[in-house]
Amino acid sequence: GSTTDETFCNLLREIGLGGTFVMTSLNNRQRKIRRFGVVAKIELVDVDGDDDNENLFSPTAVSFSIVGRQRCEILGPGNGMKDRIGRWRRGYDPDGEESNLGWGEERFVDKSDQHPSSNIDTRENSSGSAFKDTEWSTNKVLIIHEATENAEATSDAIAKATYLIPLIEQWISLASDQTTYDNIDVVAATRRRSGEPG
């Protein structure tokens, strides 16, 4: 990909080729950050890093390739967890027209299982950058290995998966059958005559 976002350009430059960071997402229903994410590695970046902070420049555009490596869980308090992270928001755009990357305190989804190994405060009181506008919290993460994840499947999850399998197979069968689509034009024409969206 390519970006002209100044903060994202600086982040890619500072982490550098081969560097890693965690990417997660937003739980839209709760409006909170998910605790599970992916350890991402910068496989390609067309700007060099610089150890001399006084001579750092701000690139206007950066081409990059980011690859997800391993699933992980962000460790921290089970309830009320807040951390300073990077997030794309319109509020970080001076004109408020498009989402820009910025740094600020965000709330995380509360844990439901309260597992002792992850219900601990592992945060460090330090920033990941010398730049005021790109300071983030430093957290430990728990790498989720595929074998471990499969071994920890609950009986409830297995029952739900078993219930879904025949429904998925039925959907695939219907989607693969041409007769499923035979009446689409008739339905669309009827909706148009009724003034309904087709």
C-alpha cells in the first residue's frame, strides 16, 4: 500500500523494515478496542529510519507492505483497561474531513473469562516514541499458537460450530445452483413497478 498520512509515515519510518507492532480493531457495538489482534511485520517500506532524532524528516508519502504474522492477545487489567494507542479518526484531521492516524487514550473491551494469566497489569510507564504526537503505551502480548487455540475450544463453541456446518453447506449448495437465481429479474422488475429499490 501507500500512504500520505504524516503520522503513519513517521510511524513506518520509526519502526522500520522488519519491525513489528500489534494491529487490532474496534468492537462497533461497544465502541471499544478489541483485546485480540495480530502481530504485524513491516515487510517493505521505502523510507530509511534515522537514529539521530534531531535530523529526522517527515516524508510526504511512503509505500509499504505489512503482513500479519501471529494472532495475539493484548494483556492488561480485566476491566476498565485504557491505553494510549494509534487510531484512525476524523478528529485527528484538522479539517475534520477524513480519518487520520492519531494517538490518544482508548478503552478496551472488558474480559469475560477473567483468566488469571491475562488479568494482570503489564503496562510500562514509557512511550514508544520520542515524539509528543506519537506516544503510545507499551503492553505485553500473549502469542496465540494455533494448536493451543484449538485445544482450548469449549464444548459450547464446538456445539455452535457443529450447528453451523449444515447451514453453511446448505448456503453453498444454494449459491452454487443456477436455479437459485432464475427469478431475480422477475423480482427486480416487480420492485421497480412498485417503486421499491431493486
